[in-house]
Amino acid sequence: MENLQTFFEILLNSEKLIHYGGMVLLLVVIFAETGLFFGFIFPGDALLFTAGLLCGTQDLAVPLYLLVPGVALAAIVGNMTGFATGRFFGQRLFLKKDSFFFKQEHLEKSHTYYKKYGGIALIGGRFLPVVRTFVPILAGAIDMNFWKFNIYNITGAVLWSGTLIPIGYGIGKRYPASLDHIEYIILGITLITMTILIRGIIRMRKKKAPRNDH
């Protein structure tokens, strides 16, 4: 039981995960977060920033020119897997009961976000936790054109990895001591992304709420 707890602590802690599994585990987790139902539990944004930071301080022995495209590729393949999953389940997905790894609430939030922004949701959704996991699944479920989906998929993955990783890299390179305070930086990133997500959900609910005309 203790070993299982340690395993999950590593998976959910960006710095521990990268130190423990290096580039390979990083790519596996990015793939899972962007392509599998349970992937929403992983801290994707913090993970990318941390990878860049550790690359900048040379704690991660992978050059930036390999790290960015490697993560982008994992994210692209992850989204394609999510799309295939959605295509397989189709409309049955909206009737699926809640489980530990699947919540209808997450699917509904992603659906609302997609209805509002269309295909652009696949790009902007890359920067939003939960939405990042479920939007590609939703795109498959509503039978979005595969080639159109992949244009948004590739664009979003390149922007996501091409911004957060270099930002972390730049900070790590310029301020190596920031590694001593990485938990606070990650907490800040998490708070920012969650605030954006919560504000978006509140706005969507306000727009969906019935108006009382007197």
C-alpha cells in the first residue's frame, strides 16, 4: 500500500516524476493526460514548465530542441487516441455512467466549451486542465472531420509545448536558484490555470441560465 502511495506521489509531482523517470516517463504522462479518460488527474501545464526549468538548470539531460518536439509529438498522439476513443464510443459516451476515471460533468464542461469556441477549443483547450483531456474525446464522439481535427490538434500541441517549456527553460537558465522554490512556482501555475478554467465555467453557466423577463 505504501509503495502504491509513493507511486502516485511521483506521478502527481512534476519534479519527482521527471527526476524519477526522465524523458520517457514525461512523454508517457503527457500522452495519458491528453488521450486517456483518467489523464485529467495529471498536472500537464506544471509538468511542461518544470521540464523546461529542469532543462534550463541542466537537471534534465535532454536538449531543448528535442524536449519541445518530443512533448508536442506525445500530445499529438495523445489527442489522436482520445479522438479515436470518442469515435469508438460515439453518442454512447453521453450515456456512460460516472466512475472513478470518468465523470459526465467533465464531458459536459468540455462540450459547452467546444460549442462556444468550435474547433479553436482544441487549441485553447490545450492550456486548460480537464478540458485538455476531454475535448479530443468529444471531437471524436460528435464525428468531427479527422483531418480538420488534426490541424487544430497539431497547432495546439506545438503552441502548448512551444510556450510553457521555453518559459520554464528561460527561467531555469537565468535563475538556477528558482529550482529551490519550484513547488511555489508550480502552485502559482496551477492556481492560474484553475482560475481561468473556473472563470470560464462560471461565464458559461451564466449564459446558460434562464433569464427572468418581467
